[in-house]
Amino acid sequence: MEKQKNAVGRRKEAVTRIFLSKGDGKITINNKNYKEYFPLVYLQNQVEAPLKTVESLDKFDVKINAAGGGLKGQAEAAKLGIARALLEVNPEYRPALKAAGHLKRDPRGVERKKFGHKKARRSYQFSKR
């Protein structure tokens, strides 16, 4: 493998750029350790998931630039980006990553606000009198 592999992950408004290189399992997001950046354990698990699926948690160093969205969106965007970068490293990882659902981009986004409504679906309160 040459110096590093790049990939992009997206979820809602969050965009992450992934830089995957050979190493000892260090994951940094915006120059912070991922356990510090994502204080919630389930978000840390999201980031680790693709690496655990292909059993290479301690074989690669991952550097992530995250922008936009919230913490959950960024974690899920990182998951997709890491999975895509792993595919560039070794195309044989595809069946395992696909079976685990790591290669699917979640299409859900925010529903737009409609006119005559307070929010996307919430109406103004009806008053009979």
C-alpha cells in the first residue's frame, strides 16, 4: 500500500474526509483523539465498526477531518468514509463491509417546512372560538 488512501463520507449535513494509512490503530478527528471528540461510547463504536468488521483495528492509522452537522451525523459519516477507504486498500473487504451495512449512505435528511405550518408537519393550533 502506498502512503495513504483517501475517502469521503456524508450523512445529513456532515461531511468527513478520511485519510487511511498503515499504522498501529490511532484514530484522530480534527486533531483530537476520537474518544475525546466523541464522548458517547456508541458514537465511538460507530467510528470503529468498519475496522472491527474487517479485523484491522490495529493495522491502520485514521485521520479524519469532520465538518458540518452534529456529532451523530459526523460519526456516521466517518463510518461510511472509513469503509470506503478500506475498500481502496483491499477490494476483498467488500462482502464483509456490505453484509454489515457499512457501504450504504443513509439518504434521510431534514424534511422541508411547508407553508401554513409551524414546522414540516406541525400545524398552528386550531381555535374554534
